[in-house]
Amino acid sequence: HLGRAVQLKMSAIATLHAYATSLKLYMAFLEKESVDWWCFPERRSGNVLLRYRGYLIGLRQDGKLASSTTKRRMSDILLFYTWVMNERLMSPSHALFEEKTVVRYVEAYAGLKKALTIKVNSLSIPDVRNRNGFEDGLSPVSKLQKERILEVARSSSSEELYLMLLVAFSSGLRLGSVCDLK
């Protein structure tokens, strides 16, 4: 139980650190732009959140932020403003962003569909990672390629390497996980 408690606490600390990092980046943006965090003119083009969204997308396009990080940074700032308004620390005369609830259906077990209710808003940033590929542009090997790799490993490498590849292909474990097996 203690190990799980420590793991949960560390996870909470990592989450708080991520929020703090997002707020720090946002505050640096506000200082650079000479804008107050509570200033929201009715003119849409003056909305600091819209400008920040564009700034984050620019960082993503320049390769300075990953797509998932860009999405999370904007989401963290929107959560901050939602908290500020819920605590009545700020009462803008108009909505800072539009929010709506969307229901999406996803495949579950044995052909059943599951309904997911998701809140989306006008300022969220879509995650534009390549969903067809895998990490770093890698793709899975075909059954024929797998058999050929194992055949070459069996005839031309150590028994340990062959067994590691066999375990990895059979289980789907990553190399680091296979190396950690005892």
C-alpha cells in the first residue's frame, strides 16, 4: 500500500509541476505582449486567450513544442480561467470562450459501442500527431518481416538476442521491458 501511495503522490506532484510550467509559459507570454491576464475586451481579436492559442500553434509548427504538449498547455490555461471564474475572482462581461458538450461513440467489446461525453471549447488545440504511424515514424513489421528477422537472429547472432527478439515479438513488450525481465 505504501508503494502505491508514494506513486500516487508523485503523480500528483508531476501534475502540479505540469500546471505550473503551463502557467509560467503563459505568464511569460503575457509579459512579452504587455497584456494583463484579466483583460478581455469584447472584440474577439483582442482576446488574449486567442492570441496565446496562436502563439502555441506557432511553437508547435516551429518544432519547439510537441503536439500533445501544445494541446495540454492550452487546456491547462483554460482550466485556470475556469477555476478563476468558479471562485468568482474574475467576472468578465462576456464568455471568454465557447464551450459545448459533444457525445462521441467508440467501439467497445464484441462490437458494442460506448458513448463518451466530452466537453469541447472554441479555443482547444487539436492534437495533430500522425495517428496512422507509431513513435518516431516507425511502423510495425509484417509477419513475413518478423519471420525473416527471427531467422537471421537465430543464425547470425547470440542466443540471448534471438530469445529477446522472440519474447518481444510474441508479447509486444518494448526493448527496455524485455531487458528488465529476470
